Amino acid sequence: MGNFDLLMQGFGVAITPMHLLLMVAGVLMGLVVGVLPGLGAPNGVSLLIPLTFSLDPTSAIILLSSMYWGALFGGSTTSILFNIPGEPSSVATTFDGYPMARSGESTRALTLAFMSAGIGALTGVIVITLLAGWASNFALRFGAPEYFAVYFLAFAAFIGMGSAAPMKTMVALTTGLLLSTVGMDTITGSVRLTFGYSELLSGISFLVVVIGLFGIGELLSTVQEGLRFRGVASKIDLRDVLKTIGELPRYWATSLRSALIGIWMGITPGGPTAASFMSYGIARSASRKGKAFGTGRPEGIIAPETADHSAGSCAMLPMLALGVPSSATAAVMMGGLMIWGLTPGPMLFATKPDFVWGLIASMYVSNLIGVVLVLATVPMFAALLRIPFAIIGPMIVAICFVGAYTVSNSTFDLWLVLLFGMVGYLFSKLDYPIAPLVLAMVLGHKAENAFHQSMVLSDGSLAIFFANPLVSAIMVVGIALLVVPKLLAFGSRFRRRIPVE
Amino acid sequence: MTYLKTALLAATAIAAAAPAMAEWAPSRPIEFVVASGAGGGTDNFARTIQATLNREGIIDNSVVVLNKGGGSGAEAFLYAMQNEGDAHKLIFGTNNAYLLPHVAQMAYSMENLDPVAALALDEFLIWVKADAPYETAADFIEAAKAEPGSVTFGGSQSKDTDETLVSLIEQTTGAEFKYVPFNGGGEVGVQLAGGHVDAHVNNPNEALGQWQSGAIRPLCVFSPERMAESDPIHDGKGWHDIPTCQESGVDIASYRMPRTVWMPAGADAEAKAFYTKALRNVAESDAWQEYLNKTSQTGVFLSGEELSQFITENETSAVEVFAAEGWTSQ
């Protein structure tokens, strides 16, 4: 009830020349770190933190969060243009964004991505505005079993609806799970699968693997196809951008569903990356042209982008209201809050309304600024694809290696990029799906931790996953997503066979 | 008189150090290697020092912060080992630097690290849900004794400071708890507020928000005397109103986590003197005092012999706990 007044007050705080300037600066810097793979939002934001000590907390959080939005926007750019995800959460965007760009429609792909991103972010903010109090109480109901159920749901949504051969999916999935167990385990404190290499102690970075699998792997395939990185000669002008915006309303159902998935994953701290995968999986099975996914369907771009951004903005809520960061960037910003002398927690809304509502209001404004700025860059980025392969190819290699190195400043990671580049090439030649591997790497470790914690709590009884209505409901939906499509397929094959016999 | 004494001391210190100091100063950007991910307590510690150094003009060189939090922080200490003798790297950690090699096979040992200073002590408290049936720490322990394994402790990581403390409580009181490790203090805090665990031993800073809102309350603090006076936080109670654990019948006089700064072994002794002096200046600044107040930590400045002694004591008592729990790896 009072939320609306508070929001208006927040706009009063957020819309000052100084703050608008900070938003533009933040979004632009975010775009730069987002576009460069490996640098990413968490690194960018932590580089800025010391600079914010001389700002007041509201200005500081506006700067940092604007940078976050900018990075989220920027992350999709390289996914679409070069098949190299700039951010973990934009991996799913490559599946259809890259094929669309390769077929000469890079302007359309980028515009679709940025517009859906903006729509997702705004939906997320509206939800925060309306449900701030309720949503944070809801998040308190999530213990270890509920967390596991959420991860299980994300797995089920993506895998259950996959179209690749089940055995190949299993191989990719288990490889991903295996990779995610490398390093020191949180629950037991023991070191696993490092084979004595101390570089592996901290695990294999998901981003390094993704840069190898997608960036280098794709490059190798291109080289084999005969060095044609088709310098796409499509006309590039702003009218294409407007035309694409015009086709968006047609996909309202996909947008809406994806935004809801994003909100759900943002509030239950599943995170943006899981949200984008889940949303892509569900969009693929919901679409009647399901088989054509992966060849440049617009829905395949809209779904992950919308979910990614609505989850990204909703993830601010658990951070402010509970002090749980649901993404790496949120963790860095929370550190900032503490240094500025603010305590994230339920009382923040009561004790610092100017700060909280100033931030929420700034999320509306800076996301709008972000959409306008990135749309303006579309022709420029789209033009990159006109550059002949002989020039852009080596540049991509350089970007991949620099990006992988920035993840944790380790030269060992460069070897991993090469290795996973080979793996990515083999996967695509042999028709193994890469997505399940990536998903397993993102969620595998978290799911394993949550499962292990649940087992400690319940003394080893699986009944804990059906111990209350919340967790049982999520588990049942997950199992249904896994089983029902298979049953349907089986059923229809059965029915088709009857007339033949 | 105190001023005079300090001035005299400082003067002699400078006189003694002057010829040496003149010879060493950083010649390129300094790397701050943080043994935790971005956003954690150790990260804030390093970044506050970074900001203070530059703002107060203590060091003019630029400072780059690198997060190497993998393997509970082992990544940062391994990095120190690989950069032996590099005087442009400082490593920021807690007691994990010297405790990790005891519980897991590590490629580095204390031979590879040279302690520079400890600048703060973080306190540990027992927190329970606001509506929990226990009024005092003694009640809580009794409840755990009455039904062994029924009381759940959440904590950050495994075989790390939190689990060590919980084991220490078990060994001291004879109670038996169930310990569930989570990924960090913030996550544990929410698990308690949501009622998924019964207690945790978070630092003041990690628990402040939930206490303010009245979701959780402290039972006792593991420090030799009560914490500093503060404004009331919830229900008219502030940090100073929390009894020490010893007062409330849990016989652990002190359990605190030092915030420490290290250098790779084999670096120039003069460089170490340079950083010790710079860090001492930080510890005496107003900005540092403000950071300590905001995060409810206790300020100290330990270096040289004092620091080695502190480390030895802290290590010995922790290793006793490890041995009793059967965690020691060597």
C-alpha cells in the first residue's frame, strides 16, 4: 500500500543530474566489462568498490547496480556475434542467437536480445516494487531440501525437454557433473579429483570451460568448414532495429512465461544462469516448432534473455532484505553495503528507506537508459560481422585467451581453454549436446551441496524432499517435467503404430 | 605524558628504521591477494586497507586487489608460494593461513609465508532464533545434552573456524550437536532466521541485520571480556549487554579470528618493515576505527614477535581440537 508512495520518494532520490550521470557512466562501463568475456560483472563491480568509498551509499549503489545492468546487457553481445558468452547467464542466448546472426540477421538477433532483456528487467523491478515484503519472507522458507528441489526443477526443465539422443545427453550431463566436483568440497572439506595439481584446488572455472567449448570449439569448426566466416553483407541501419521491435508483441506469451520463470528463480535464490537455461528449455518444448530450436528461432533468444534479466533484478531483493546474495555480483555489492555501514537485512527497508527505494527507482531508470544505449550500439556491433574471417578469427582467439586469463589470473586456465576447445569441437562433430554439460557445471555443485546438507539434516532419509507442501510441490513439478514429455512421446508413437499393424 | 612517550618511541623507531627505510620502497603496483571470494569479510578487510592507504596518502603506488578464494583460501597461499621473494605482494587472510595445512593435504606450508601483521579480531557468538526456548547459553547446552544430536548448528564451510568452534564447545561441555556446513555466513544467517537450523556462531557483522529485525538473538560471546559499548540494537540491548560465554557457563575463555596480512617468504626484510609501518599507520587512522565500529570487530595491532606468539598459541589450541576430532591430515 505504502510501496507506491515510497517508490515516488525513491524517484525523487534517484532522478538528480548527478545520479543520472552515474547511471550512464555505470551502464557504459558495464557494457565494456560485459562484452569482454571473463572480465564480467563481478570483477568490474569489485574494481569500482574502492572508488565508491567517497560517495554516499545511495549514489554508490546506483553506480554499482547500473554497472551490473550494463554488464548483463553487454554479455549477450558476444554470445550472439561470436558464440562466446560474455557472462555465464548469457550461455543460453548463444543457442539461437548465434545461428540467427550467422544467417545474416545480426541486427535482428541483437535487438531481440536487448529488448527482451529490458522487458525482463522492468518486469523484475515491478515485482520487487509490489512484493518486497512478501517475497523476502517467502525466501526464508527455503532450507537445504527446498534449494535442492529448485535446482532439480531447473535440471528437469532443461533436460526433460531436450531433443538430443538420451544417451548422448547423459554423457554430456555426467561429464559436466564430474567437472563440477573438482576442487575442495564445501561439505566435507576434502579435496577431490585434483590429481595433485594445486591449480585445480579451486575447481575448474565454469567460464573457462564455456569460453573453450563455445569460442574456440566454434572457431575450429569454422576453420574446418573452409575459412568462410561469411562476411555477412546485410544492410545495417536503425530501421531494422525498429522493425524488430515491431515484431516483439507477437511473442508476448514467451516473454511473459520467461519473465515469470526469471522472477521465480531470482526470488528463490536459483540465480539468473539457471533461470535462463530453464526458460530456454521450457520455451523449446512449449513451441510447436520445437525441433527448429537451435537454428535461430526468435523465441530461443527472447526466452533466456527475458528470464536472465528478470532474475537478475529480482536477485537484488534477497540481497537487500535477507543478506543472501543470489549471484556473484550481488555478493560483491553486499560487501560494499557493509563497508558503507549499511546492514543488509529485514530492517534495511525500515531504517534506510531512502537508500532502498532510491535503488529500486534507479533500477527503472537505469534499465531504460541501458536499453536505449545498447540499441544505439547495435549497428556498430552488427557491423563487426562484416569483417573478413582472416582478421576477426585471430581476434576471437585473442579475446578468448585474454578472457580466460582474467577469470582468475592463472596461466593454467589457458591450457584448459585449449583442451575444452578440442572437446567442444569433438562434441559438435559427433552431435553431442553441449548445453547439458554447461548446465551441470553451473548447478551441479550447488545441487550436490544442497543434497548433502539435506542428508545431514535428515540423517540420510530421502523423505525430507517430501516433508512439507512447498518442497513436495517443487519436486513433483520437477519429476513431471522429466517424465511427462517422454510419456507423451511414447504414447504418440504407440498410437501411430496401431494403424500400421 | 603518554603523548611524549609515544613521540619518543616513534622517534627512536624512525631513527632506527630510517637508514633501512630509505632503501626500500615499492617500485611497481602492489598486489593485494585476498584469500576469499569478492564480498566476504576478508575481502572487505583488504579493500578497506587499500582505500585507506591511498586516501590517507600512506602509499602512493597503486594497489591492485586480486581475489583468490578457491579451496577455502588455499589458492591465495599457494600463490604466495609460487611467488617466493616477491616484495610487491601482500596476502590477506584469517587464521586459515596456518590452519588449512593441518586439515587438508596442501602443497604449501608455513615456511612459504611470512606474517606481517594482524589488524583486527573478529568475535564469535552463539545465536539462536528469537523464539527459541533457550534463555541462556547454559539452557542451550543442557537441551543439546538432553537429546544428543537433536540441536543443529549451521556454519560456514567444513573443518573451518565455525566447525572448529562447534567441536570445541562439544569437547568442553560434553554436549553433542549436528553440524551442517553452508557456503558462507550470509547463507547460514538465513537458514537460522527461517528456522532450518537451531543455532549458528556467526560474527557480529554477519548477524547484525537479523538481530536488528528481531529474528534472532545472541546467547553469549567467546571473548575474555564483554564487547564494547554500542547503541541499542534490538529490544534495548546492544553489544555490551551480551554476556561472555564464560559468564554463562560455557568454559571457553576466548575464541576469536584474527584478520591477518602475509608476505611470500624470502622477501626483503626491509620491505616487510615498510609494510608493517604502513599497516600501523592504517590501524591508527580514523577510517580504520570507523571500519572496526561498523563491523563490530576488536582492533589490535600485532606484528613481529607478538604476532608469532599469537599465531603459535592460536594454532596449538586449534590443532588440539582437530586432533580430538580426527581431522588432522598429516
